Amino acid sequence: MSKKRNYNDPVYKEFRLKVLKRDKYTCQMCNKKKKGCVVHHIMKWSTASTLRFDPDNGIALCRACHKEVTGHESHYITYFTEKVRRNKK
């Protein structure tokens, strides 16, 4: 059973802010700087409870790219993990 996400939780807000800052508020798929980027969990929230608040498990995506990824998350794990690794440098 997965814990429901609380977007107002200070720990969740901190996780989100760290990811957005690291990714320079830029979508990591289309590389456009967009207001309102969402933070996507690379390893799903529902199945990777130990990684829920780990910034290395988050990536900034615009809403359009996030919609494209949704339902196909497993196809993007390696790609997103590599992007995060490069962005940390």
C-alpha cells in the first residue's frame, strides 16, 4: 500500500525544490525552460518508497513531456538516471 502524496509536506516541497534547482527549472526531455515544470519520480512513487524524497530520483519535466512519459516510466529510467548524473556535475 502506498502512502498518498502530500504536496504540502515540507519534506516533499524541499525534494521538489532541490530537483528544480539542479535541473535549472528546465525540462530534461525537450530542454525548454518552462514555468510550471513538474518533478517526475524516476522510480515510481508507488513502488520505490525509500526513494520518494531522494533528489536523485526526481527529474524536471514540462507538463507535455510528463504526459508523454506517464504510463511508460520504465522506458525512461536509464535515460533520466543518466541526465541526473550529468546535471549533478
